[in-house]
Amino acid sequence: MKRCSMELLVEARHDGRLGERDLAQIERHLGTCPDCVTFAGELERFRSTVQEIMPPGEPVALGRMRGRLRLLRAATVSEDTPSRRIRFGAVAAVVGTVAIAMVIVTSLFVRNDREAPHVRPLMGEVRADSAFTAFVEGADGSRFSRTDEDGLHQVELSEGIVAIAVRHLREHERFVVHTPDGEVEVRGTRFLVEVRDAHMTRVEVEEGVVEVRVAGAELTLRAHQKWTAVAVAPREPAATSTGRGEPSSFKLQARALPRHAHPPTTERSLRASDFQDGMRRLETGDFGDAAGKLHKFAEEHATDPRAEDALFLVAMSLARAGRAEEAEAAARRYLERYPNGYRHLEATRLARTGKLAPSP
Amino acid sequence: MSSSGTKKLARVSAPREVARPDPELMLAIARGELAALGTVYDRYQSDLLRFFHRMGLGESDADDLLHETFIRLIRAARLYDGRPSARGFLIGIAAKQIRSRRRSLGRLGEILRAFAAELSPRLVAPQVDGGGQEERARIEHALGRLTAEKRMAFVMVEGEGMSAEEVASILGIPIATVWTRLHHARKELRKSLARGGQR
């Protein structure tokens, strides 16, 4: 392709790197060189194209709130090691294991005809040395107030999105979130509440117990149960109902959430806990149980990077438990599945003898 | 807050934070104020998501890196140089996150690139209508073929409007290298477009 020798200057002009004299020269040149005009146009199109690349996405406010909650969780939870703990003033002092997310999606955020995006289960354990009952944070523009009176902690939410972390309550304490048409009482849990157009429309319980009171009806939800207002989500299959005088416009339903309803992060953490559980039992010398746990993990998560280790450890645990025949069978399963595995030599010996190599 | 006695915390909201200038917020983050972190998050999360997207990351990767960037900010805030806008500083952290992620996924990336190269152009090129959109799709596709270093320089300068000096400082490279990467990025984009957006 034919290239004009002035192209470098055209590029420098585009980048704003030219002095007055060079700029005047290239402007004159552009008046006479169609190739350079085309090139200058190309450079502009490259710029405008990359500037027009925008992330796809959900309503900004909701996505932002979700991100904030995730950040809040990471900032307040002690994660892998003590060195990674973050001291965050009053929030770092919040105790307990309870988190509530209240999501009010107004017409500003989500169109009525749109299924609300799944909101990830929120904060995990909050660190444990606090005098605070709860930490409350609202999204921009949210309208809410909070009162604490003689053990009764209340949040009055009229519009917007609020995230609340509550520590375990003492016997005489209550924590209640009031929405325009209902209330949610915390009993030590992690859960999510959604409100649309001044109506509570969904409650999902990740852990613990929640009491929902809406439109004159009352329902207790436990872990992995969900309530939805029928008027908003007609496709939800009906399950149980309290049958305590709910009005015709509402039905109280509870159903177990399907496993796949959990976001990937939760799935990962569940997997991690399965594996870790097996490892813990192995460390404490509970070899029979360790074999069972690790076998379950290896079978259910065959594509997990730890599955190979888990399968070998099953054989090893069985051998340590003195169950030689089962250890042999487990070692053979390992060799069949990972013929070139890292533990090939040890597994071969186990498959032959059902015993581990003596320690050096 | 005590469980006994009465304490009212009416209108616990963020408007006061919104007006605080970036340097003040960064100092507050360095002191460990979570509210300041939230305000900076609100202020710049969409800029960072856009940056990640322009760097070719998928939605979930972008979400993860956004999160990691702000977690990193908690520790990095004390290094903030006091410039009026924290945007460049945050993009710098974000760029480091991308590079770190890329290193860990380098091998996988090679496999994916090889796989993508074997796809037919019809499958690879986005299906769009009309000349302008079609060209835009071809440019985006060509952008995806740039090396990460060139793409980063291109996105930072052309997409994010950052100066070469700023980019050089963030990436820890000489300014001339930024211009060189930019030049080669454009050259490759042109080549790629001249071939009809194909390899």
C-alpha cells in the first residue's frame, strides 16, 4: 500500500505533539494529500471507536451498589491471613455473622417489565470485637433513617438501596427494617430483600432465619428459601403458604433455591469448604470420614484442580484407616482417571499392596 | 452505638462525602475510613469498568478486577500523590491488576488465541448492520488482536484520554516507549483493517 512520507507527522498532529511550525506545515500538506487526509480520518475513527466501547450492563445504580457491598465485605472481613486484615475504624469493629442487604429498585433503576438481576449473597462474617449493633450504608440518593432505642434497632427505608450488617443480637434486642408496605425482622442471618414501586417483592435467605411481614401476612423463611410476591413474579412455582389471612393480591410462597441459583463465588467457596472439610479430618486422624468427604469432593467436582489430589488422598486415607482393599480400589480409580498423575508411583504401590510406603 | 439509651442517626446518607475532593478522600482511605472508599468507588467504578471493557475483558473478569483494584487501593492510598483527580491513579492500579492477571493466565490466553485464530471470520466478526457499524466492529475486532501492551497504551491514550507522560509513569516505561507502542498499535490496526479485519 502506498504510504506518504508525512504520515508520522500526521500521527504526531493527532497526538498533539507538534509545535506551531510543524503543525502549520502538516495542515498545508493535508490540503494537498488525499492519502494523509484518509490516514488522519482513520486515526480519528480508531479513537472514536475505542471511546465508544462501553461495558454492557445492568442498571448502573444496582450494579454499583452490588460492587460496593462486595467491597464492604472484603474490607470488613478478615480473609486469608492476619496480615491481610484491614482495620476499618468502626466498621472493622462490627461483630457477628449476620448481614442483610436491602435492595429497593425504584423505577429510576429498573424497568417494571424487567426481571430483577440476581443479587449475590452478601457479606460473610463480620469481625468480632464491636460495641456496634449494626453498620448501615446507603447508596447515593437513598432515603432512610435509623433509630436505636432500648434494644429496638430500626431502619426506616422509604427509597433507594441500603445494606446493613448486624451482629448477633442479645436476647432482649430486635432489629427491624421497615419498608413502605412491610417489614423484615432479623434473627441472625444473611438475606436479601427487594422492593419495587413501594412494594416488597422478594426475600431470599442465604443463611439463618428471617421473619417477613407484608400485607398483613407473616412468614418465616429459613436458609435457601425464597419468598416472592406473585403479582411481580408470576412464573415462580407456588410452594408453601402460611395461610394466615394474606390478601388476594399477595401469596406467601417459600421454596428451596436451586443449587445453581448461587453465583460462582458461592459455588467456589462451597467447593473449597468440601475439600477443606476432608483435609481437616485427615489432619485430625479421622481417616474414614476424610476418605468419604474427599471422595465426595472428587466425584462431584471432577474438573476442579484439586480433584486429582482429593482422589489420591482418598486412597491414602483408606490405607491409613487400615482398609487395605478399599485403598487398593481407590488407588486403581486414581490411576484410571489420572494415568500420568503426579501421584502415579505412590498410587501404583497403593493399588498393589493397599499400604503406604514407609516414612523415611 | 449502645443498645441502651436512644441515639438517632437520621439520614445516614452519602451526599456529604460526594463533595469531598479526591485527595482528601484518599487520605481518609489511607486512615481506614470505609465511607471514603465507598465514595471513591461510586465516583470511579464506571470509569474503571469501561477501561476493563476496552481492554477486552469479559463482564465477570471486569467485575473481579474492579473489586481487586479497590481492595488494592486500600493499601495504595497512602502513596497517592495528591493530584486533583484520582482517576489516573486508579487506572494505574487497574492496569497492574490486568498485567498480574495476564501473567497468571498467560498460557490459557495463548490457547484461546490459537483457538480464536482457527475460527472462521464469519464467526469471529460481530454481525452488525450498515457500513459505519460494520467498520466499528472490524476496528474492535482488530483491537482484540493487538498485544496486551500495545492495547493498553492505545486504550489509555486514545480511550481514556491520558497523556503519554501519565501512561509512562503508570506502566513504568519511558515516554518514548508509549509513543512507540501507540504507533505500532495503529499500524497493526490499519494492517488488520486492510486485510478486512482478518488475521
